[in-house]
Amino acid sequence: MTADSTQVRFQARTDGPRSGWLKKLILLSREYYYDAKRFIAHSGALSPRHLATLRALVTMDTHRVEKGLAIPSPKPWFGEPIIKRVLHNTSLYARLGGDEDVCKAALDAVESYLDANSQHAAAEPQWAPELKRTVAGLNEQLRPAGLLGGTKTVSRETVYKASRLDSLDFFTSRYSIRDFAADLVTEEQIAAAVAAAQHTPSVCNRQSWSVHVFPRGPHADAVLACQNGNAGFGHTASHILLITVDLRTFVYPGERNQGWVDGGMFAMSLLHAFHALGIGTCCLNWSVDSQADRRLRAVAEISSHEIVIMMLAVGQLPESLQVAASWRRPLDDVIRTGRLRQFTMQGGDQ
């Protein structure tokens, strides 16, 4: 049993406001309301009414088709409702002037689906001819764009070669940098890091993240003034990046926290991408109350449908520097044997 699992009562000191529990409960409720109001206003949980939500729906179903095709033995003509829905939504999205690459990826996925099923002995369902006509009609509207959807074959050796690191020192050698060199990070380096981070997994491949880039000087300083934790070093960073997530890409109540998951994973990928380029980074926490969030939105052009995941200070490394030791928990405190709660099996056996 770890110390954290021991039930004890105590009153530890914090740097939070010293007030009664009722006042704290009211403040906490206010913060949850602030977040919930934004999610309700912009997500598709109540009604998919935004073009960005329609794009997400097309992307979600495209990825469902791709996942179905990527398993070892796909069931012939699987997912009729998904196939019909993705074509309906793709047609609507194209008619409304949506991103052609999103439409083309959906069509590529459906065409891969048709190709895969043409190799089966299973009889073609009655709805297949209409499906083919819809695909043909949409293809006439869209410009050729290469293969954007469906599946592709990769070898194990290709993956091994591309992902091989000299050692796990790649991860253990990354530190949060609070002492940046005077040289600036180039726009090309930032673009390269973001391009690499775009390969981060996201729920149904919706890629809801964005990166707002503020160069050193008045722009970065204005943003940094809204964050409590960069004193003494933030102004030396080459750029301050603001990572946000688009709430319009989420369509179910159960996805109310998904933006933090996808945005956090993207942010970690971005850290490692900069590390691979030899560029230093420092995460600037954005776990703030609604007043701080409003201050930032008053300074920076952040759309109301975006939530702020974090800020990231980026800069070149000096020849030598001091970094925090940052103690890590022992592995036996992190890795735990999975256990099931005791339950009664059907028939009374345990």
C-alpha cells in the first residue's frame, strides 16, 4: 500500500485563497459553469450546427471506415449506416464549400471499402449500386489530390527504421528550459516541429488543435503577462506558442473533456519534436480560473470556440545552463498490477 492510498485527515497548507468551504464550493461551481457554457455553445453535443462540426463528423466516419479496413479480416460490406452517413455528410459538406481534402479523404476511404469488398465472394447488397453512383458523382466535383483516405501498406522494417532512436536517452535528456540563447528559432523550425506533431493520435483523427505563434517582444510579452509562472525567463524565449483546441469538433456529451486529452497529447508531441530539432521548450501551465482566461482572450485573438490547453516557451539552447533536477517517482509506485473487483459470475461461480 502506498502512502497516497492511506486514508488520513489533515489540513495541509496551500497557496490558494483561505476561505470557508461554502465559498470555495460556490467558486468551484462558477468555474465549472464557465467551462460548461462554452462547451454547450460550441460543441455539437446538443446540435451539430457548425461547419467545423460537420467536418469533424465526416472525419470521424472516414476514420471508422479506415479502422474497419485495417483489421486482419474485415467483415464483407460492414458498417452500412456508417458508409451511408459519411457519404451524406460529405455531400453536404462539399455543397457548403467545405475543405476538399476532407471530402477527398472520405471518398478515398469509401473507394478502398468498395475495392476491398470486390475481392470477396459475398453477394453485393442492394444499396451498393447507389453507393457507387454517389461516389462517382462526388469524384466529378473534386480535384485530384492523391491518396488522402483509406488504408496503405507499410512494412515492419520501414516502421523500425523511421522510429529508431539511439537510446531512450532521447526522453530522459529533455528538460524544461528557463535560460534561452539570444538567437531566434526560425519559422521553418517551428513549422517542422508542428508538422511532426500533427501525427499525434486524436479521437477519430479529428486533429482539433491549433498553434498560435507569438514572437519575442511586445506580442509575446502581452501573452506572458496573463500567465503566472514565467517570471525571470519568459521574456528570453524566442517565441511563445499558445496551443488551443476547437470545441466544435466534439459532438457527444461524453467528449466534454476530450479536448484536454487530444490537446495534451499534441503538446507532448510538439515538445519532443522541438527536442529532436535541438530546440529548448518550457511548458507554461494554463490551469487557471475564468478571470485569467478572460484576461488572455481580451489580449489575444482566440475564438470563443477554442479552449486553451497551455502555453509553450520555445528558444535556442545556450552552451550550458541550469535545469531543475525534477525528481521522478519510483517505478514500483507507477506500474501497478491490474486487478478486478470481486464480482459474482453468471451461474453463481466466483
